[in-house]
Amino acid sequence: MSTVEVAQPAAAHGRGHGDRPSRRGPRAAWSRATPEERGVGLASLGLVLWFLVRVRSGADLYDGSHVVALAQRIAQGDRLFVDEMNAQAVGSAAGAPFVWAWTHLFGQNHLVLAYRYCYVTVAVLVGVLCYRALRTRVRPLVAFTAVAAASMVTSYHVVGLSYNTVPTLAMTIFACCGLAAVLGPASSARRWVVPVGLTAPLGAVSLQSLLPAVGLSLLVLAVLLWRDGRRDAVLWLVGTAAAVTVPVAGYFLGAVGWSAISDTLDYTVQYQQPRSGPLERLGFTSISWLKELVTPVRLPAVLLGLSAAVPALPVRWRREAVIWFPLVLGATSLLALLVHDVNLMRYVGSVQLYTALVMLPVCLWWVRSRGDREVATLLLLAAPTALVGHPMVAATTFAGPWYGEFPPASVALAIATTVGACRVAERITGVADGVALKRCALVSVLVILASQFATNFYGNSPWAARTPAPAGAYSGLYSGGRELAHLRIVQDTTDTWVRPGESLLVYGAVTGAFLTSGARADTNIVWLEDFGELGRYTTDWVRQTGRVPDVVLVSTDAIHGDGIEAMAQRDPILASFAGTHRIVAGIRSFSPGQFRSEAGLVVLRRTGT
């Protein structure tokens, strides 16, 4: 039996309502709430309002635009794997209905901001569900801290429904609702496994490298439920998971077809192979993680956090170590930037991962010494994604350790260690210390908030992004520096050369051109770069579909050699347009060795258009 107090229904605390019928509605709920619950409510409202402002900063034309461009392509009627040969499009398909509705009502105006707000809305709904789930076993402040630590973190600082955020939200639901199903009232276990069964398969199919870990996670949950005699909940878990898995599998194997999926996988493996193989990526990322933990700049924070698991140290020291560890870790990130000019924790996803790794030994000690069932159950639920998910994601991403790519694999562990850290801070002295818990919660949330200001993806810090973006798809956002200059170039180019109703192929990583133009993608992949001989996949797709793009935009950073004319002699894609397109603008914008954000666009228009 856990030594930690379990949250009880409101009636158990004797609120003095007697036999009077309970009032309903927000005002009545507020009047019945405890001071701690009211504080959590106000803090949650503040976080949502803050995040609505935060997501307006940054307008990168690459990863941040890519997830929206994929959703736009699906909304325009193209098919996964058949037309868009990128498995990442599966995650963005979740946002396609929203993009379809928005573009039909408002056109391209404010599309990127609206897509970000769509994600925030979904994340808030998930957060409310997960908070209610955790409240079945933990007090309000602990539940709030855990949900906030999970909900405010997105890979790359890219906000929007995507191949990263959909599995992250799914695993957040899995951890929180899984705890409620296993340890909450047995009568409500079925209710809590339903959202798990409905969302876990969607998360797995959105990020295919997470499939084995999600499958193992569901198995662990089923075993825990079965062990506690909640066998009807196991049947509901299997049933709801099957209700999603069967039609999704039917769509992919029937409407899409295995041959299209296989072609996409082969294509992806082949164009990624020249960069590095899966084992090389896994080894590099793992070594980078370990090196970062023991680097002299970071070591003081790591030792401080780990000291909380050393029984020989004074109890008060260990409590303060847990409370202040996130702040010291953040301070070492700034120091690393000053000393080494490199900071692997610029992105909050990295902060989340390293915090969880350091707090894990502390939580294991806590479970072993105090028998905390809540923390133990959360750790068991997080084990598959921590042990299997992390290596799989590391082996299949080129992001390495730098861009905070790992929330889909680390969020369940982060929830477990956050709850564990809060429990340690509150109860390590043997007496409940509400003040220590409040300090722990405040530091944990504020460090994550501060980390959000470190950088926008592939751009400036939010402090430097203070200029409104041009009117169009990026309206409502703020940008600055090279990012803003590049956005204006792309916006002006598409406004000038891509007419309404025309189709587009973009050669290079400037996926934002699809958003500034709203054009249909006549290409086998939205993110098309110089893949050498594998360009035949693109030319084959154009030939088989008969969809020849009206406009081809070539980002000058993708041009290798002496210029586009020389590159067109060897590149199968550009060579295929030699007889159908002519260069109409941008040829002078090329210079060797350009960065993405400095590149211009060479414009090719279809002859006769």
C-alpha cells in the first residue's frame, strides 16, 4: 500500500452540502473547489493564454511549414503514400479536415496561425482529460504539474498536428488514463481505457518508428489491468483499439495498397542512406546524450539531481535538490552556450528528456523505499516507450540530439518522473510539506516556460521575432532577421508567378511556398531535395499521373555545381522539364554555398502557360 495520500472524492472531505441537490455549472464548480484547485484553474488559464501568444512567434518555411503543407495536400484530395510518398504525412492527415474547412472559408489567410491554434485547442482538451485522469490518484497541484510538463513540449518547437505531436498527445493520454484505469475506482476503469484504445493506434501509425513501443505499452497496460482483476477493462481496451486499428489498416491495405506503402518505404530508405544508416544515427545520438550528461558544464546539474537518490545525504538537501534541479539544469544550458557556443538543450524537448533521465534514479529509489504505487505504475507504463521507443526514434531521425525530437518517446517517462519528483519534494521528510510541493511545481513549470524562449525552430529567438509577417498564409505571425527576409522573397515569388488554380513543384526544402501560394502539389513528395538518381521516382510519378506542374520553384541552396543549367544536365527531375518548362526568373539569385534562409528561387514556368 502506498504511503502517499490518495485523492478522495469531494464528498469525503465533508463540504457541508448535506442532502441538498448539488449545483451544476462552472460557477457552482468554482464555489465548491478547494483553494488548491482554484489555483490550478487560474494557472491553467494563464498557461493557455500565454501559449496562444507564444505560438505567434516564428515563421520558418521548413519543418514548421512542412507539417501544414502536408495537411493541405491531403485536404486537396491527394492520397497518402500514393501521391505523397512521405510517411510523415500520416500525422498531418489528422489536421487535414481543419485545413480543408479553413481554406474553404477564409482561403490561405492566417492559415499557419490557425493551424497552430487548432493544435492548442486539441492539446487543451487532452490536458483537461489527462488532468481529470490523474486526479483519481494524485492531488491537484501534482496533476497540473505533470500535465503542464507534457502539454507544453513539442518536437522542434513546431506547433501543429503532425507526425510528432499526434503520438505525443496519444502517449500523454496513455500514461494518465492508464494510471486511472489501473489504480482508480474499478467501476470507472472501462471509461479510462476507452480514450487509450482510441488514440494509441493513431499515435503509432502517425510515427511508425513508435509502433513496437506502443504495442508493448498496450500489452503492459492490459497485464496490469488483468492482474488487478479488471478484466472487463481489458476487453474494452482491446475492443476500442480494434475499432480504430481495423478500419485504419483496411484503408492502408485496401484503398492505398501495400505496393504504394512499400514503394514509399523503399524510396525513403534509399534517399536517406547516403547521409547515414540507422545504426550510425542511433550510435551518434546515444553517445551525444551520454557525453552531454558528463560534460563539465552540465555535470553540476546532473550531480545535484542524482544526489536526491543518495540515502546517506541529509533529507532536506535531497528535497531541495529535487526542487532546484530543473533551474540549475536550465542555467547550465545558458553556460554551455557561452562556453562552448553549443547548447543541446535549446529545445524544450531536450530539457524534458534530460530532466526525466536524471530524475529516473530518484523515482526508482522512491518507489523502492516508499512503495509509491502511483509512481511505480506510471514508470511501468512508460517503460516500453523509454526502452524501445527512444532507440527506434533515434535510429530513424536525422535531428540527432539537437532539436528536441523525442517527446513522442519521452513524454510518458516525463509524466512519471514529474509525479515522482513532486511526491519526493512533498513527502521525503515523512511529513506532508505543501510549501515544498508548491516550490517544486513552480520551478518545474517556469523552467519549461523559459525554455520555450530559447529559440524558434531554424530561426531567431522569440525576442528577435517582432516584425509582422507578410499578409497571406503567415498573417498573424511575427518574424525577424533572415527568416523574415526569406519569407518575403518566397511570398513575393509565389504572388508573382503562381496564379490561382495552378499547380506547383518545389525543389528544395522551402515547403512554405505551397502555403503562400495555396497551389496543388504536382510532385511525389512535398519536401523534395537533390536525391540524385532517385529523382526517377518523381519523374515516374509525373508520367504515371499525367500531373505536370505549371510552376517549378528551385531553391538556390539546392543547386549544386556551377548553376541550374549545369545541374539540369545531370539531375533527372530538372532534365525532365527541359522540353516543357523555361526559366523565367531568379537565375541571378544563385551563388555557391548558400544557406536555406539566404537562398533565392529560380522560377520555371510550363511553356504555354
